[in-house]
Amino acid sequence: MKTIGALQSVPFSGELGDALALPHADAMKVAEEIFALSDLVKTDARLRRALTDPSRNAEDKTQLAHSLFNAHMSAPGLQVLEALVSAHWTKPEDLHDAAEVLGILAVLTDALRAGALEEVNDELFETRRFLAAERDLRLTLSDMSTGTPHERANLATRLFSARLSRWSMRLLRRAVGRSRHGRLLNNLRRFAEWAATLQNKLLVTVESAVDMTPEQVTRLRRLLEQRFERDITLSISVEPGVVGGFRLRANTTAIDASLAARIADMKRSLAG
């Protein structure tokens, strides 16, 4: 089975993969433990400083972490915690962010083990498309001045739980509880990119002016796999604003082959 090692660029992803490889490791339980750790160190400045204090050696910080969390975390969760507190942190608040990311990856790993990662990827993008079109709802879910993170997550659950798998719902709850204005859609895309990477695939999104036929989708997939020289996860949406042609994005690669883009190019050429 593919492991989280496919996300080598993510700090501590290797350590998380090792922990989840332990016998009887429950990835969803580890995710919840790491999420709880992330929330705790974000709100408790004293604890955050103690766990990241550069004047204390790694063994000292590990012993402190064990004394505080041993009764509340599983062996895999504690192993991840040890890796986190043993590291050198220039900014203590980065501990919260690192733990948050590892919690997300643990959820995706559980979906991978269940053979549901493709489903999760599709659900994340369907949810993203829906929220992109529903501005007021999107702002409500990502407005950190509106209720608590738990209350916003509960609103998301009421609206989406009937349509989403438990993994996608958990990721959405986490995203809406901690996304500021303008970040919710970006975070959902980032989760989908990680889901594709865990399958050793590249996520490619295409915005088309009209629906593509199955034959066109097959041909486009083949061309893109030749272009990027790897398997891809293809997400296609119809966006009337594209005005002919399509827009494509894959990691840092963006291609705008829409009619509007071609007209803009012509105008720039004429102006020059």
C-alpha cells in the first residue's frame, strides 16, 4: 500500500507515516489526537512555549510531553508528538500549524486505507465548486468573527453531512473552523492535492466553457498524462465565465486557453 511518504515535502510526514505503520494504528484516532494537540498549543501560550523552548533539549521536552499527554494519546499519536517536540522551532506558533497539517494527512491516510481516497477527492472538489458559487455561505463558514470554530463546523455538518463521506466531512469541518476569509476554497484545493499525491497522482483542474463529452475527457486525460509524464486525477467543472476554451491548473502550472484570454493577448499585441 502507498504510504504518506509520497508527501515528503510536508514537514514530519515521514514521522507520521512511521507512526501510522505501527500495529493496530487507527489513523482517524491519531488524526483526532493531533487535531486536539494543535488546538491546545494554539490557545495555551505557556504550553506552546514549553514544548518549543530552544533552551531545553529534545529529551527534556519529550519527557514533558509524555507526562502531559501519555494518558490521553495512543502510541502512534505519542510517537508523532515526540517527533514534533524534539524539533527546533524558530517560531513557537509553527507547532500548531504543523500539527494541523499532520491531522489532515492522517484523515487522508485513513481514506486511502479504506480505498476511498478517489471518492474523497471528488467530494472535496464538488464541495469547493458549490461554495465557490455560494458567496454568502462561504463567507459565513470562513468568518472567524462569526461564532466559534465548533459552531461553524456544526453548521457545515448540518448542510453537507448527508452528501459527504466521513473523511470528507471531517476535513470540511476542520477547514471551515479554521479558514479565514479567502482561504476556505484554497484549503479545500490543498486537501484534494494531497489526496491525489497520496495516490501518486497529480491533481489537474480544468474549467471549461461547456460540458466535455466522455471522448473529449479521455483524450484530454491522455494528453495531460503525456505532458506531465505521470498519472493524474482530473477534475473538470463548467464555468460560464471562461467564455470559450478552457483554463487548466496543475500545481504551479496554469494555462488559460479561453477565448477571453486570446482576445486579451490580441489587444496587448495591437497596443504594442
